[in-house]
Amino acid sequence: MSTATNVEATAVNTIEWLAGGTTTIVVPVYQRQYRWDIGGCERLLSDIRAVAREDDAHRHFIGSILSAEDGTSADSDLILIDGQQRITTLMLLVAALHHSVRDTDPALASALERVLVRTDVPGRTTLRPHDAWADLYESVVLDRRGDADRESRFDDNYAFFRSQIHVDEVPLIWRGLQKLEHVSITLGAQANAQQIFESLNSTGEPLRDHELIHNYILMGLSHAEQLDVENRFWVPIEQHTGEAIGAFWRHFLVRVTGREVAANGEHGVYSAFRQSFPRVDVAHLQADAEEWRHFAEIYGILLDPSKEPDPEVARQLRHVNTFGRSSYPLVMSAYSDHVRGVIDRAELIETLEWLQALYLRRALVNLPAERLIARLCRARRDGRDALARAFARITPSDERVSAVLKYSELPHPAYVLGRLEGVDDLDAFDVEHIVPTVPGDSWSGDGERPWIEYSEDEQNSHRALAPTLGNLTLLEQSLTERVFGASFPIKREQAYARSSVPATRDLAEAESWGTAAITRRTIALTADLIRIWARPALPEIDDDGLTPILDAVRRRGWPTGWEREFDYVEYRGERWEVPDVKYLFNRVFRRAWTDARPAALAYCAAHGGPIYDEKSWNGQWDELDESHFLYMGWDSNYMMTAVQGVLEESGIASEVFVKYSYIGNVM
């Protein structure tokens, strides 16, 4: 068998690989900038803590690192082709550990320093990023920042590690770091680095969230346990959800957490799953997996309501599906409680009706339907009355709906007309425009004056009202084909009078059809629409697009040209003029320090900040009092998470809302 000469792959201990040589690891000029955010750092630190607590046999694999020798001199550098993000983050973590113990534990500090700097060239870092940001990186890991007030991923992530690790925990984290392993792939002079990089990163499909969840559940089990969990739980979950398994896990986790879970980005669903189910050993898995399978079965019924044995519940589920699947977290919660006997059938149907009213009314008044369901899931935990109040606050009022129905295009017309006119099976019916959307020259509303003789204003007013509620009805497809494009008198005699739909037959009583007739019919049907799609009968006013703070968007950074994220923030009835999350972060923590100090301290103790009793590293700080300081050098994602967390800890998150600016909504 021949031996490969251009590629050498070896499984190595990561820390020994970083600390053992006299070679500088260089990030080439074509590499992208360092971009790991605090979320990635948090996951890495969590993995290191976990493996640190295991016995000596356990290791944590961080993937493959691809490099090539420079070859230009005897003292050649190692060119880092793939792995920059992981290695840079590890170096920032090691630097944070080193700076924490250098004055108290010289031996450990020396071991950490051997990872950061070359042993043969004092002051030269083991890792050398691209020249454009090498000085910035080195000023952080060598603690040469001075009092520079700046923002960078190096500074943010280093500060995060400093904030999360108490000096007493440094030996434990160091133990975990020493258990990291990777496959070191080193290329020879004749190897094609770009081709190998593309092979490692671009060929084949990347693992999707549900595949990562599957691996996470099974990986720590024995082979026999894996087979048991696969057959009893995972296979039924796949059978119930089919191609929608990824959406199932996202919707399930929205229900579990009461928070929005991003479907895009770097495995947001998988991250939420790991946070919700941090332990998947056999003892915990049995109860959890039963719940997963239970909700997967419900999800299958939501996808196909024909599986529901109760005809009225099945009909309501079909109606809910008119608006897509975004409501599934709440529907799963209510349906589960119904089948378990926690709520009765009437309360389940009431919830489904409220959902339909919410979506239809918001569509009518042109309000977005995003970021609504998580808040309803949270409200439902407090009972029916809390859920009713939450629905009322975000469901447009009767007055707003009545006003727009006169002049706005009717959304979901087949669904709306079906419920208004008592037609459940719509397959044999068309949505009939009594005045056609594009009338022909000979079309007439009274059989006497043709369309071509209508004035321009008359034509425009008829066209404007053509897609509105009063000009629409359901008509059998066979009758639609017979009178397509015909004038109203012909439709009246040959189609409307013969329809099986009572509301359509009523049109045969009209002598003519025009804007006045459309308006009269709109007024009559509006009363029925408001009754059928009823808003909870509570005095709550709809909230004009306010977003609860727990549903506010977490953004990864500060977009170029950013000026104003929020129009304002409503804080317990106060109106705050804060332009973005950085100002909000400062104001919320200052207010918590004044009004809810025990909660602020409890949050910071549990999360390692962002309030500290000393300025432990250089950066942007704000003094709360002579012995407590708020660190301000975080990225926007971390800041929003911290704002949400301290408000939850204080018990007032439900009383804080943000009103996004135009640019804040579209970013």
C-alpha cells in the first residue's frame, strides 16, 4: 500500500499542540476576520467545564485544524488554513485565565503563558493574526491595552471569559482545556490547500439542527441504550413529523422556553435544546423523551387535522393552518392540556378561535404577525385569564377592523367567506368577484350602461372596491365558468340564483350592482366578521406594535450606519427615549441597581456579570457606586440577553416593551 506524502493527519492534544513548539501559527491574509460572538464563547466554555468534571478518560473533540508549513526558511511558520476562529477563541480564554492567576499562582500562570507565547522568543505570541488586526489581538492577550476605549470581538470575548471565571475556578477550566483534542492536518509542499479546505468545509450537507439534537441525545449512551432510545422515541418522532422535524423542534422549544427561537443562524434551535435539556443521561432521558414523543404526535395532528377524531376540533385546526404554522407552539400547549384533561374542549376551541381572530385582524390592519406566539405561551402559563389579556393586547379592536374593511383587500378570502357563508369544504368553490377586478368594456352593473361609459372616477372607485369584503362571495366552480366576465344581470340570473350558498343566492335580489351596493354589503358582513373572529371581551387596548422585552431581537453586532434601533421603550408605564440596546442596557441596570438591587446581584452572581465589585480588566466601565461597576464593552447580543435576564429576575419583564424604529424593524 502506498503512503500519502502531501497530507499528514494526526490526532493530538490541542493544548500540547499549541504549547509544545517553537513555531508561530500565522493566519494568512485571505482569511476572514475573527467573528465568534459571546454565544459561541459561552458554548465553548460550557463544553470545557463539562469535560473538566468528567474522569481522566474523557476527552472533548473540537474538530480538525488544517495548516501548512510556510517553507520559506528553516524557522518556518505554520500557516493556519482552517481553524482560526476556534484557535483564536481558545487563546483569548487562556489569556483570561493567565491574567486572573498571574499574581497568585505562578506555576499555573507559567503553564498558561507557554500556550500564549513562544518559549524561544519572549513576547512573540504563538498565534499571529492577520497584520491588520494582529496588534489589536496581541494587546488583549498580552494585557497591553492600557485604557483604550474601543470595540472589537477580541476585547468583547476576552472580557466575557474574565467575567465568567472566578479565580478559584481557573484550575478546573485549565483541566478541561488540557482534555481538548483535535485532528491536526498538515499539508506538504505539493498539496493543494484550497482544494483540501473546500473538501473539509463545502462538500456534503452540513448537519442540521435536528440532526445535531439526535447526535447529542444518543452520543453519551451505550450501544444498547442508543438502540432502545432510537426505536422507542426518535423513530416515532420522525414518523409523526416527517419533513417538518426541524420545524417541530423549533416550535417545541418555543413552547418550552416561552422565548422566540431563531430558525436561521448558527444552529439556534440546537443551542436552545442544549440549554433546555443540559442532561441527557439515561435517568433524565426517559421522562424527557416521553414528552418529546407526546408533542411530536400532536405536531403530526396539527400538520394533518384529518387525524383528529373530534370533527369540530379538526375543523378549527384546519382553520388555524390557514395562517401557517407559526402558532403551533401555543396550539401544541393547549391541545396537550386538553388530551391530558387539564382543560376542557370548549377552552381548547376558544384558544383556537382567539388565534384566528388575532391573525386575521392583524392582517386586515397591516400589522406584522412575527414575534407574537412566545409571549402568548408565557401568558398561558398563568392561566386562561392571563392568556385572554395577552390576546386582547395584540388583537386589533373592532373599530380598527371595521374601518379598514370598507376599503382594504380581504386577506385569505376563501377562508373568510367560507366561515361567513357556512361553507366548510371549499374544494368545489371559487371566490367570485361580483364586480370583476378588470371589467371588460361591455360589463354593466345594471344591464343598461356599459363599463366603457363609466367616468374615470367611477371606474377607479369600482376597481378599488373590487377586492373588498362586500364585493366577494363563494360560487360553485361550474357556475363561475358559465358566467365568467359577464355583466351583473346575467350573473344574477344564471349563477347567483342557482347557487347552494344562501349568501350568494341573496345577491339575486339586487336590481343592480355598484359602489353603493358593495358598501351596504360590507357593513352587513362586517358585523358578522367581528362576531365570528371575536376579540376577547376585555378593556385592554391593542398595543400599537409594542414588542415585549422578552421578544426583542438579539442582534449580533452594530450594523453599519446604525442610528436608532428604538423609537422608545415603555418601562412600567414610563416612556424612555433610548436609541439602541447599549443605552437600554445601561439604563436598565442602573434602574435595577436602584430599585431591585437584590435581583440585580442575584442575576450577576448566576451569570458572572455584568456588574462587578472592581474594574478587573481594562475597558469601558460605568460606575454604579464607589464599589460596584457596570462593564459596557459587550456586543449587542449579550446586552439584550442581560437586559431580558435581569428584568426576569426582577419579576417585571412583562411590564417592559420596546417600540422599534423603522430601521430597527427592517434590520
